[in-house]
Amino acid sequence: MKKRIAGIVIICLMVACTSNKDYYLVKFSLSNSDKTGASSGYMNSKGDLIIPVEKYDYCFTDTIRDLGMVVEKETGRILGIDRNANEIFEVFKYDNGPDFVESGLFRILKNGKIGYANTKGEVIIEPQFECAYPFEGHFAKVSNTCKTVNDGEYTAWESEHWYRISKDGKRVKI
């Protein structure tokens, strides 16, 4: 009963404090736990249910203004979704979670290739690399031909053809 009352209060506050210009999604949970598999979903800033509880295995993002990250139940893939609940791309998985944002960009996947997107959910560099590291400043190390090798409990990429790209995806000489 306390959870239900708290939920109603939150919805009322959200409705009272928002305008049509400030549309976003807010994560809500039916559980006291915030672990993978915890029942959670998203409602919009007006209090309407947009993503039902348990559609996704886990919701990483608490408030979606442009981009949210969620875990697909069937596959375990991390998906980027927009505030209209559209799935826009697969997010590169790093250390059991979504890739970290570095220099304003993070890695995404499409057809086994790696590219980059920004925190607004815009694809900045189309997925085209077999291996790609996060940006460090203005550049990222990438390769079109590489292999994954086991390194103890971790894996590593090996390639003889690494090169650097700028944030517009162009190859640069360093």
C-alpha cells in the first residue's frame, strides 16, 4: 500500500511540475531492488505508462530525456532507446554494462561492426569497424581487421592494422 501511495504522489508531482515542452521518461520500479531482472518500466512526464514493467530485463537509465539504455530480455543485448520508446541501436557492452561515454561518444553495434553515437542518441560514426576503442580526446584507435584472443578471464583485440580516427570518422595521421 505504501508503494502505491508513493507512486501516486510521484505521478502527481511529475504532472504538476512539467510542461509540454519538457517531455521525458522516468523509470519506476515495483521492487525494492535495482538488480538485473528487477521489475521496472518507464512512464512519461505526464504519468502515462510508456514502457510496461518487465518489458526489459534491466533499465540502466533513470530519466530519459534523449537516450536511455536498457537490457533486452531475450538476448541480453543493451539497447539504446529514445524518449518515445523506440529502439534506435545496440550499445557496445563493456564490463557487463553499457559502454562508457568518453569525449562525448560511446560505442554502438550493428551487424557485428562497431561505430559511435552521442548521448542524444545520434549515430555520429556508422558502425564499420571490427575493433574500436573508446575515444581519448579527439581520437579513437580502430581496426577493420582484428581478432579477439583470450587473456585469462578477459579478452583482448589483436591487429596489425590499427589506425586512428577523428570524431567525424576520418582517418588521421598522428
